[in-house]
Amino acid sequence: MSRYDYIVVGAGSSGCVVASRLSEDPSVNVLLIEAGGSADKFWVHAPAGMGRLFLEKSINWAYFTDGVPNADNRSIFWPRGRVLGGTSAVNGMVYVRGHPDDFDGWARLGADGWSWSDVLPYFLKSEANSRGASEYHGGEGPLSVSDPLIRSTTIEDYISAAERAGVPRTSDHNAPPYEGADFHQHTIRDGRRESAYTAFVAPVRGRKNLTILENAQVLRVVLRDRTAIGVEILERGRIRMIEAARETILSAGSLNSPHLLMLSGIGPAAALMKQGIRPVSNLPGVGQNLQDHWFAPMIWRTTPDSSFNRDVSGWRKYLSGIRYLLGRRGLLAISASQSAAFVRSSDKVGRPDLQMVLRPLSYTFDPKGAVVVDSFPGISAGLVLLNPGSRGSVSLVSADPLAAPSFQPNYLSDAGDAERTIAGVRRMREIMASEPIASRIEAEVLPGPGVTSDADILEHLQTVGNCGWHQVGTCRIGKDANAVVDPALRVRGIDRLRVADGSVMPTITSGNTNAPCIMIGEKAADMIRAHWR
């Protein structure tokens, strides 16, 4: 077919949900287009394989930012999934929704209908939590959310030490009080990664009204009289057009959705004309408001029994592999990011603004982005600033749709970001000096015991700090002149075109962004069906 009722661009965390839900109506035809192909690979299915996927070009866009002025002018590696499931097929599988005030804040900024009470039902709708249904969790949804199969005793000691240092122990990061230390839950089903594709699309792939087009890159949205009538795609070296009778929904992610809008003539008019693209709709906010989480990496050398490093290295890694193959158990069946403490950087902050992740293993990134497990027994932390003030942009550098745009995240450009993260490093050290975790620590390796002053910690943030790969905000919801989509996710000034992915977030959520992106897909599909009903 070359004509469908709905075209969904991008089979990622939001797009898979939109396509699955829209195709529940047998009277419509839905096309889901993905630039990549199958995710049926061992290291995609095995939760611990995340680190091996970063540089896997066959399933990864493998983007790099421009040099970041406040991060030692480094170009930061941004892995993004180019595969069925999108980035949910290569991420850390942590299931965190964020703080209720994140969404109430969206509503205050003009995103009517996106407050916490509005979005909670969509989180519940998606979720099949291993703990069962409750006021704050769904039990019958497509997406498996589970507790770790292995609960590291080192992490147990970290949570106890945090409690001794004044951080309350909690039993659920996704329920009140949204503050404290606990093990994470993950999108893992029976020892296998649960991506948006495996949860929402694979079980219904046999629907006659759902077509999935793999290895086809959308080049632009085709517009006629300010109306989206379809998309132009590149498939097997040939360019062709596919029509959308009702709507085109961009779910290509916070980096690719604004890129596609600009290639289609929707964006800042002066920048488009500079690249020889005729502006159809002057929307200066397209590509602006880029946000991401920045974190301070920390590593400690530990007693041998406190770290998983030796079990995932050398000859022992083969034993772990055998155990996983025989029963989907062992270290390959869990996520490395086992736990976190959600805390406040100071008493002046009204809610947690730091996510202090601890992992029972340690690793570093080489300059090309590859993950290298340390040769010594170690554990590592990512001290994540949840609500950054820094804002960046995605900019068009060429009218060639196969040329990546420019990414400038402007990490640490807001002075408060560094101040709060430095406070977090000190708080993390306080916890790690508390028992019972203190007895496991032999030495701080990174940033190191000599790094004590604010200036030294800031240098650590600038020269070694890294990102959370949680880019959002580049097609934000709103009612003002710089908003890209309205609260119904319709692109302003263009008919029959919506954006449904993390790019529509006005502000970044307080934690990992996969769960909120799935929620956005659920709510988008509901609004689209209601409109056409």
C-alpha cells in the first residue's frame, strides 16, 4: 500500500505505543516506519548487554554533540536506538516516572491536560508490574516492570548507609513520598529486556491493519497547503512517497523529530532559508529548549566480594553467559543500574533534585564511547542533576536529510547546575563514609580523595562528567509563540501533523525518561482516536 490512515514515524518508546493503540481499531490502517531493523540480537535481549550496544552501529544512530563550552569543549557521545524499539532497545531499562510536580509544572507552563492527575492513568494503563496492581501501579498492561532478580548485598548496604546518613529508605521510587533510597524497578520480563517494541508491537504484529516498514528512513513530511499529506522515505536506495489519509505522527525522538520538521519547512524561517529550504511555517521553537541530565561519575575500589567486576570479566564472564543461556538467570539478567537515592541538594529545594545511582560494578568510557569494565574490584555511582537549568538546541546544518543536524546541549551553562551537582558529590561522599557501606570501601578512585574544593569538583564535572542520554524538549508543548505543539500535540500552523515523543516535554522529568515517553505515546493515541471519533 502507498496510502494509510495513520503514519507513525519512529518505532521507539512512544511510536510503538501510538501504532499499537491506533491499530486496535480494525477499521483503520496504520503504518509504523522505522529507520532501523530487527532488535532480535542476544546482547539486546540480555539486560546486562547494554554497554555492548553503545557502539553497535547497526542499531544505533551514534550521534556526537558539538564541543560543549562548559564541558572542556568535549564532543559528547549520544547513542540513540536505530532499531525496532528505538532507544528502549539499548537503554538501561530503569523504570522511573518522575515526580508528580514535573507534570503539574508542565500544566503551569501551558500544557493543559498534562498534570499528574491527567497522566497517571496512562502510566497505569501501560504497566504490568510484578508486584501487582495498586493505586500507583498497573497490573494488566503490556509493559513488564519488575524487581531485580539479584539484589546485590553491596546495594543493600548502600541503602542502609543512606538511611544512617539521613536519607529515608523507601519501597517504591514511583509512589509517595518520591524521596529516598531503594532498588530500581526495570523494564525486564523473565530475564529479557522489555522494549517498547516487545511490549506493544511484537504481540500484535499479526494485525492485518498494522504494517511495519523496517530499514526505511523518512526524509521529510510532505505538505500541501499547510496540511501534512504523507511522508517521503528512502528505502533500498529508492525515494518514494506514502500518503496519510488522516494524520502523520512524528515519534522519531527529541533529536530526529525536530530535524524532520525543519527538513519539511517547519521551524525558524531564517535558519531554514540559510539552508535553501522554503519555510512553510515559521516556528522558532523547533529544535530549541533541548534538555538532558548531566552527571558526575564516581568510582570506589572495594573489597573483592563487594563488586561484580571479576564476574563479568576474564573466564568468569563465560560462566555468567552459560547461566543466562540455561535459564535467563545470573548477572546477565539484570541491569547494572540497580539502585538510587533521590535526595535534595539543599534544604532550600522543595523536592528531590538529585538521583544518586549506585552500581555494584565500575567502568569507564573510552573517548569513542565504549564501556570498559575496570580491572580492579569496584563500584560506581552516577550523581545525576534532575532539574537542570541549562538549555541547548538542535540546529539544521544541511538540507541533506541524511546529514545529521548540529547538537549543542550547553551542559553546565546554568551556574546553579554546577552548584547543585557539587553539593550532590559531597552528599554522596557522606553516604559512602557511613556504615555498613564504608567497610566495603578501600579507596575513592574517581574523582579521588584530592578533589575536595568546589573548583576541583567543578573541573571533574567539566572534564569527566557525562550525560544521562535523556534528551527532551525540542518540540515542546505550550501556548506561547515559541511552543511547537499545542496540548493535543498538534504542530502549530500545520493540519494533520502531530509530534508524540520526548521532544514535547516542556521540562525534563525527574529521572530516567523512558517511562514518561511511553506515557506520552499512550496519551497521544487516546487524543488522536478521540479526535477522529
